[in-house]
Amino acid sequence: MDIQDYGLKNNLIENIDENKTIARIIATHKDRYEIVCNNGKGFAQIKRGVYYDNPNSIYPTTGDFVLIERNNTGDSMIYETLNRQSSFSRTASSSDRNREMHNQHEQLVAANFDYVFIMQSLNNNFNTNRIERYLSLAWSSGGIPVVVLTKSDLVSNVEEYIAEVKNVAIGVDVYAVSCVTKDGIEDIKKYFLKGNTIVFLGSSGVGKSTLVNTLYGEEVMKTSEIRENDSRGRHTTTSRNLIMLPNGAMIIDTPGMRELGMWDAEEGISKTFQDIGQYMGQCKYSDCTHTNEPGCKILEAIENGEISRERFEQYLKLQKESQYNTNSEQYLRDKKEKFKNIAKINKHNKNVW
């Protein structure tokens, strides 16, 4: 077994302690990790003294490369998380906030991937606002987002769905696939090259595990039926797992997420909503709130039908959520200042009239 087959880049090998071994985390189980290294697969735990004593320690997640001290009779010890090329975080759900950990509100989902497959099924679960949310986080992750619409056999107007998604997924490849008819499967295989890592993201029931099995060629992940009344499924994937396909490509399959809070996603939001971003900073007033000011380019674009009010409101919603989750104190200060400015503008307009 060669750890470089698992996507290890040469730049991570430099200046490594010769007494330590490089491993990749292929699954997380609360405080225990499944790993793979040149000596095979095994389990490991973090060296608590090393991680807890260093406030800058990067706690590992699935996909991370780590330095370990091997133990042939028990769990190996993880001493360091190596630099990441990409990582995906969300705001931790209430049950996770005391668990993983270098920030109490941030939950790391996966690391060191090349592509982010944003998966949405073509049933009652279809929602473009959710796709925009995933895109904003994906663009911030360092990976390249790709939208995959699953269960295309359930609808007859597949091209209409693709066109609708392309309107909100600017500059992103969009595919529709069916694991029943195998339509579209060949189109996405170009991403699954030896050494590439692709993370699957989506809510429960969209078919992430089913697509893993289809690409693998046999059932390696458990699947379950969805409820017909609301198109929701059970969480068949309960941990984050890295699966290597027979051709050497890797998939990180993640649990369906009931909560997908925005975390440090400013850059990704700007990329996702670049059609709105082109108007920012073009208003008559530099402190424009885009509510009722004369000379507001955003309001003009909405009135002219160049952008939709719904999309602009979604942009504002995600921005506010990301700013609050990342730095709640600064967000509240900015919000207070914003309302002061609105009050001044309203008072000025009242005096004019």
C-alpha cells in the first residue's frame, strides 16, 4: 500500500519528522479515527496533550493527512494535522458543538478534496435556495463545485431543471443522473480520475450512497428508501467516510445535513452571487443600504428585471448568517450602525419632502 495513491501531494512530504508516519483519515467516529498509511489500515486517536496545549492546533477530519506514531497493538497516536489544500466547514448543530473543535461553533466536514458534488434530487426535495447555500460554502472550501441532480428518471422535463439550476449556479457544471437508468453517469466519470478526491454533499435521501455504489460497481454503502409524502430519507451514512473506487479515485460520503449553517463563507457568497456583486459599490451613496436610497444600482437592477428580488434577499440572508456565525459581536455592531444610517436617510428624505 502506498499513501501517495491516496492523494498525498509531494509538498506535504518535505520536512517531515522521520520518526513519524504520514497517514490519511478515511473515517471519523467521534473521538476515534480510521486511518490508512503505507503499513495498511488501522485506528488512531489524537495526542491530547499535543492538541489541547496548542491553541493553533488543527483538529483532524475525514480526508486530512496527519502525522502519527504507529502502534501495532492498539490505536496509533496523531501528533499533527498537515496543511490542507481545501476544507469544508459548517456551523455545528447543537449536538456537535462540544465535540469537534478548534472553534466551538465550527464543524469540519471534510478536507483535501478536489471537487465538491452538490447533490439535489429531482423530487419534492428540489430547492434552488438550498443549492445557492451549498454553492456559497463550496466556493469557500477551496474545491471546485459541481451540481449533480439525482433521480432524473422521476421527471420528464430534466432540461428545464438543469436550466433553472444554471441560472443560480453561475459558472458551475450541472448534470442530471439516474442510478436506475444510468443516464448521465458516464458524463460525470471524468471527475473520478486516479488520485482525485470528490466530496458528496446533500441532504438525506438525495442518493449520495446510491451514487457511490453505482460508481463503485457494487454495494459498499448502505441505502434506504425515502418517505413518499415528503421525499425525505433516513441518515444511512452516519459518519464521514472516504471510499476508494477500483480505479483509484476517492469519494468522501457525508451524512445528510438537517442543518447547514454558513461559516466563513463571504468569498463563496460573492462567487455564487457574482451577478449581484457587479452592482455593489456602484450606488450613488457609498453607505447605501439598498432599501430606499435614490441612485441605488441594486434597486434599479431589480426594477429592470436584471436580478430578482428573491435572489437578492437570499444573498442578503446568507451574508448576514455567515457574518453572524463567524463573528457575532462584530455582526451586531455592524447591524446597529446600519440601522443608524437608515434612520438618518429616512429623516433626510422626510425633511426634503
